[in-house]
Amino acid sequence: MNDLSSALAHFESHRTAHLNSLKELVRIPSVSFPGFDPAPLKKSAAAVSELLKKNGLTDVRILDTGGHPSVFAQWTEAAGKPTVLLYAHHDVQPTGREELWASPPFEPAERNGRLYGRGVSDDKGGAILHIAAIGSYLKSGGRLPVNVKVLIEGEEEVGSTNLNKLLLQHRELFSADIVVIADSENFDSGVPSLTASLRGIVTVNVEVRSLSSSVHSGTWGGPLPDPVIALSKMLASLLDDQGRPAIRGLFDKVRPLSTREKADLAGLPFNEDIYRKQSNIADGVQIIGGEESVYEKMWNLPSIAVNVIEASSRKQASNIVNDCVYARVGIRIVPDMDPSETLELLENHLLKHAPWGVKVKIEAENPSRWWKTDTNGKVFEAARAALEKGYEKKPAVVGAGGSIPFVQTITEALGGAPALLFGVGDPYSAAHSENESLLITDWEKACKSMIHLLSGLSLDGL
Ligand SMILES: [Zn+2]
């Protein structure tokens, strides 16, 4: 048997042990939110570190981040082979409403092929995925096909506050050629999925004022410009009649999809009923934005949302012309849109559409950049092949409409190293919600894929 088959065989005969390790981690209530006891984070970092040692790693460290601890480990004896950094996190979200859980959140329970408990899929299942893959090699053949570094973070659910500092502080320790991030979910149960892109965002806070104080709408209404109507005109001009963003120049820098990317998108099954249900769109309301598929619109094209409008309030509704109105407007950006240029286009558009000389004040928030990996490179090919072998099904290549700040943080700190994003959950995992769960067979398939991937990444010329 070669190293790969021995590792796969070792996993087969030890999967219950790895599942039990996952259960052991889930029993630790490592909620990283402020106001929660920080002690369990120390306990879960220690438990992760013990599991890494138990699975054959000797250089294992708990890193003090200034916040909750992260765990680092490495095995670097594969001379001449690439170095792969494996990322997951051991902190979890709060439980939400505990009375809604069918079994207690920190007591893992198996029902109908799923494992229930806080963190089973987000992201303790991801941590065990890495640990199981490493152990399967080290415990069967004593070596790994590539150099491996492991980072199990303790603060992902609170925005990875100290991650950038940590990566810079230990630049040498974390240096790697490829990053594998196990913290996203599959497109559907049993469908392995690689996340190839994340949108960025630019946000502005707009204030429109036409009076120095609100006045009686009966006494004064008529000649005075109502700032709420002025802002409504400005906001309405952001989309055309088809619901497509109408800011001039907004699409100029949008990178056209490659033939491969178009094929990946076209390969995704679309079911309007499921989409309507999952997106919470009300009955009879149209899907807007033009001819492109909903996935292209969510992942590969810019979109605009007005998050807040505030003038008077429903509670204090009275017959007035408001003095001013406030709105928060965000644009999701995609490759190759430049955040500051987008900001400028948005500001100019709003100013240009402000009627009647109303006073407009616009303040921008810090933008976040989009992220995209090369889906044509050898690394991505290796990931496609590994997932197909582990799941015995062709992987879906998906995007994420939102941003995951730590992905940019890690890849930038590693000098733009290619990153592979996949995970162990599925759309029924209810990550961040009550009754979080994990489809156990998918988790096992993900573990096998990870074993294949480590071998796939050891090929020369990567
Ligand atoms: Zn997560």
C-alpha cells in the first residue's frame, strides 16, 4: 500500500474515534463573544492541542493572541514539497434561544445521520477534519505527503480581531505556499463545494437636510422640499426599472467570467422554489436584476442595498415636514472593482441626483475588498480532484455574496498564496442558529477528500 491508501484505510478504521474527538470538542462551550466566560476557550485550545499531539504532531503550540488563544502546529519534513497551511477555528457562536434546541447545545447528540451541537459544523468539524487527515497519514506511514502547518483560531466568530497581528508577529512560522480553509458549507447535502470568490463591500452614510428643524406639514408644507422625498428620489435612481444597478460606470471594471467559470455556474442546479424559500422572498415578488442567473448576480456582479432609512419614527409619527433624513447604503463589489473608485461613483451619483438644492452629507465607512482565487491553477485542480474522490461526486464551484474578512487577512499575510475554501456543513447545518448540525456522512467524505488533497498537493510543479 502507498501512503495515500494506508492513510485512507487508517481513516476508515478510526472514523468513530475521530467523531468522538469532535464530540469531545463540542462539549466545551467555547463561545468567544464578549460577556461570555473566556475560560472554555483556553480549555478548547488545550483540547485541540492534545488532539494534534495524539494524531502524531510534536511541534504544537498554543499562541497567546491578546484575546482568545489560537493553536498552531507544524510538520515540515517533506523536503522539496510545498507547505500547506490548514485553517479552522475552535471558538463558537452563542447558542441563541436554548429552549429551541431539541437536545442541549453542548451535549452532542446523533439523530437521523446528523450530529447536533453548537460548533459541530462551524467549525469544530472543520478542525477535526484537518486533525483526522494529518493523523491518518502520521499514524499509518509516519509521514505526510506535504509540509503542513495548522492554525486553529480562537476568535473567528468575533471578527478575527487579533489574527492579522498574530500572522505578522509570527511571519516565519506561518509562511506557506497554499492555504486550505475549512469553514464554509456545501452547496447541497452530498455536493462537495469549493468557494472561489467573495464579494467586498463599500458603505456610505448619507444625510439629506432641507430645514434646520422639522415644521408643521399643514402650515408650511408645499413650498418646502421634503428631505425624505428628496432622498427617496436619490435612492430610487440607484436601480433601473429591471432592478439592475444604474450607477454610471459601476460595471466598467467588472471582470468578465472565464469560459471555465461560466461552465461552473451553468453546472449548478437551480430550483426557483427552493431559491424562493431559502431567500425568504415574499409570494408574488419578482426576482430582479436582469437576465443573469441568480448565482451570477449574488456572487459575480455588484449589488446595492439600502440598509437603513431613518427620519421620524413610526412611534412618533406626526404631521411634519422632517428637517433631515438618514440612510446607509452599501454596494457589494466584485473583481476588479476598486473600492475607492466605487465609493466615488456612488457619492457622485447620489450628489447628482439630489433635487432642489438639498444639503447632502456623505460619510464613507472602511471598505472591504473582494477576494477571488485562480480556478484554473493546478492547486484548484488538485482540490477539484480531491473532493471528487472523497465524495464520489463532481464538486460545485460557488461564490459567497458576503465577505469573510479573515480570508483576505490570511492570504494577504501569506503574500497572495492560493487559498482553497471548503467546509463540512450543508444548507441544513443551521450554523449560527439553534440546532446546529452536521451530516455525518458528508463530514466523513470531507475527511477523505482532505486526505486525497494533501496527497494531490504534493505533486511536482505546483
Ligand atoms: Zn466559522
